[in-house]
Amino acid sequence: MIDGLLRRIAEFHRSRPVVPEFPMVAPVLDALDDARCPATIESRTLPVVQHLDAVEPSADATINAVLDELLRLAPVLPWRQTVGYLDVLSRDYLDNYGYVQLLGPNAIVEHPDVRVGIGLWGPNLHYPAHQHEAEELYHVLVGEPSFRDGDGERRATRPGDAVHFVPWQVHSQDFGATPTVLLYCWTGAVEPDAVLVDVG
């Protein structure tokens, strides 16, 4: 069911000029190429899915290919939230955030060493500082989020930009006036979820 989406994500990664800069992309592409999808998926929706109605096409054809598949499949995908966030973050945040884990532990396609997924956030949210043991690479598909690392250095982004974090690097995000869609991949210790450093 999600074979087309995984192919589009692999094509997107291969199209990026930054790929040679990040060795972690190689095992991600191997995992995407080898993925065997289940015939059926148990869907689970979340309130955040409403924001997909406001997603605008990109000028980048490879981004649009991923978005087209995501929008087509969104109603039947298993949307989720990080369990450790549920009793900590505000109701407003939780109603405007969610992600689909396509590859990884307890994902649609099981993989022990790689996580690949797509996250969705509504407008004007602050994702508090968090960290995880895995190495992470984000690609912005929709929106203009800003990323801040643990030293306070801020980076503004736009669709097509890549943002990389090494293991345990603290980072936070601020989302703009329109919905944000981020493609993420993790390698290394991908089993443990992210943990919040603060909720300020």
C-alpha cells in the first residue's frame, strides 16, 4: 500500500545535492529499496490531519511526488504521537501534531536500524527542546520552520532544505504561519524515542 510513497522518498533523497555530505543516507536508501510493505495497514487518524487540506504544491517536482502520495494515503495511514509527550505537552500542541512512521521499530515496515517517517505540524507551534540517541536528518517538504540547536544557534529553512543532528544533540523547532511537513530519517540507535529536555 505504501510502496509508491517509499519509492518517492527514495527518489527524493537521491535527488538532493546534500546526499554525499551525510553518510547516514546510504543505509536509509538501502532500507527503502529493500522494504516489503504489508498488504494491509491499520489506520489511525489524529486531529492534525486536517492541516493537510492547506498544503500547497512545491516548485520542486520530487517534493510534490512525495506530497501527492502522502495526501492520497493520509486517511488510511496510522498517525501517531510520541508516547512520552502525551502527558507533558499542551492539548493545543497535541491537536496540531502527528507523524507516520513508515520504516523502523513498530512501524508500518519493520526495520531495526533505520527510521523513516513524515511529521506534520499545524501553524505557530513551538516544538520544545528534545534529543535522542539516533542520528537524524530532516528535509523540509512544506513550510518554513526554524531549527535551534542546544547552543541557541537558529537556522531558518524553506522547502528542500536539509537539517542534520548528531546523536544526543539538543534541538527545537518553531513552525510558521502555515502547516509544516518534515521528512525525517534516523540511523543508529533508532529504538528509543526522543525525550524532551524542557517544555519552555
